[in-house]
Amino acid sequence: MQASFLSKAPTVSKHHGTINSTDEVFSIVIPSWNNLDFLKTCINSLRKNSRYSHQIIIHLNEGIDGSLSWVKEQGLDYTHSVENIGICYAMNIARTLATSKLLVYFNDDMYACPDWDFWLYEEVKKQTSPYFFLSCTMIEPRESGNMCVIAPFDFGSNPENFNETTLLEHFSKPIKDDWNGATWPPSVLPTMLWDLVGGYSTDFSPGMYSDPDFSMKLWEFGVRDFKGISQSRVYHFMSKSTGKLTFKKNGSHLFLRKWGISSNLFTQYYLRRGQSWSGPLNLPSNTFKFKMKLWLNKMKRKFI
């Protein structure tokens, strides 16, 4: 049997139905931009529904809605910027506080379902090298055409109309395979690997297309295990913080200029995002259709 890349699993004991860990398994980084009600719901779910102990790190953009005071009251690790510096800078700054070997990126508009961390960590323990990138599976209230998520299962669009009781009764019932193409949060990878590829690329700031860019950096580094874990589930309210932005870069054009292929081609042919998991990924088959798409990408790149 091949050994896990982890040298030591956390010591876990069960006491009166509560599982306690002597080690913090994940360092969970959560960027938040004046989103206090969502942030409270997110943190409460992590505390309530996690099987292990974790370090929680918040980066607060502005924090003028009371979130800065609340995070301080909660005794959470945090970083803070007086202006909104976007996802990329926020993640890179907050990572400096991480103490675990495993770094998790979590969004503040997500609710962690019971044992989300257990199933994710079980998959981590199967890894034989530190070159992997894993994602939880999101449950969403609306259909968006995303094959990686479970939808539509509407348990609310915000904390005010959130039907937590019904979600907890039904979140594990939909059947879904593990899937290819981990890109979106919640995601986990070795903190060492995050550092090796340089974290999130700030040229994509404030953040559009920074997720596929990060996956491309991992691919270029040699990572081929991009796996979505079906049993590790979170509910995603689908709150759009990007709607508050007054300035947005064209992330798709930036991705194409940087890598020479489009984000769509990368996620469809390299990551095979949304297809059922069948093992580590390989280079795309050199089919006529693939070669045509490469040629079209090359032409488009010349004119943007």
C-alpha cells in the first residue's frame, strides 16, 4: 500500500457525540466584503458541522458593515484592508497566517454541510504525493448549466430565507459521482503547493478568472489530480459580490493572452470539468476538433 503524503493524521477522540481533534487539520481562508450576515452563517456552519478542528482566517475588505468588529469579538484570525483589494490580494495576504499543511479556500456565501471536512480529508489521506487539488461539491438553488454542482435545490437565496432544517434533512440524498476539474472553492491543496505556484495571480485582480488561472498554474507545475468530492458538500447561496464592483477586468481575454488558450478550452479539454472522475488527467487527445479549437484560440489571441 502506498503511503499518504501526510506524515501524521490528526488525533481524534469521540466524547459524548462530539469529535475533537488535537490538531487543526485545515487552514480555512475566507475573503469577505461587507457581507456580515453571510459571513456569520458561513462561520456558524463551519463550527457546527465540521468533524475536525480547523484554523479559520478571514480577510476583510473594508469591513464597514460591522464585520470587522464581529470577527474581533469571535477571536478569529484575520487580515484587513481599508479598501476592497479583491480576491487575489486577499487570499495571498490571509495565507500568511496559515499554520496547517493544508489550505482551504472557502467563500463567505457558502454553508458547510455536516462532515464536509471529513470526506474531504479522507480523500487527502489517499493522496500519495503533495500534487493534488480537491474541491467540495456545491448544492445551488438555481440551475446554471454547471455540471460540477447539484442543482436546482432551493433552500434559500440568503440567510434571511435560508431553510437550514430542510437542507440538513436532504443535502446528502442527491446522487452524484466524484467529478473531474476542481477549480472553484471550497477547495483544498497542500499549503506548500500554494506557495510553489505563487498563490493567486494578482494580474487577475479583483478576481475574475483567477480560479481557472490558478488551476492552470497547477497544471503547468505538473498537477493532474483535479478531483471534486461528491460526499463533501456545501450549500452555495449564489450571492454575487462581483455585482458591487465598479471596475472589472476582462478575465477571459487576460487568460487567453497569458496562456495562449481560452479558459473554456482549458476546462473542457484539459480539466474535463464536470465529467465523472476516472483517475488522474492526461493531455487532451489530438483530435481534429481539438486542433481546430487551438487554431481558433490562436487567431482570437491576435485580435484582443
